[in-house]
Amino acid sequence: MAEDNTVSFMAEQFRRLNSRFDEVERRLGTFEGKMEDRLANIERRLTSQTQIEQAMIGHLASIHASVDDLRAQFLGVDRRLSALEAHV
């Protein structure tokens, strides 16, 4: 009789453990899906940030070229003024 009680007690404990393992497995599956979604969102944001950075670099290069052109024009004006002052 005591042996029957022990067997049924152990069987009940194994059933409880098994149900807990099933619950942990289910939660891990849910967590894994959420992590995949988060990683996909992070990847999209990084791609977007990279595109914005590339656009900014292109815009800065354009501004740099414009400043170089303006500097060259001012140098030409300065030379002309120097030439005029030399003639006067």
C-alpha cells in the first residue's frame, strides 16, 4: 500500500514537472518570436539611419563644393582689386 502511494505521488510529481516544462517551452517559443520581431525592427532602423547618414554625407559634399567655388570667386575678385589698385 505504501508503495502504491509512493508510485502515485511520484507519478503526480512527474506530471507536474512535465506540465511546467511544457509551459516553459511555450514561453520560450513566444519569447523567440518576439526577439525575431525586435531584431527585424532594429535592422530596419539601422538601415534607415545608414541611408540618412549617406544622404547627409552627399549633402555635405555638395556644400563643400559650393564653398570651394565661392572661395575661388573671391580670390578672382581679390586679384582684380589688387590689379586695379596697382594701376591707380
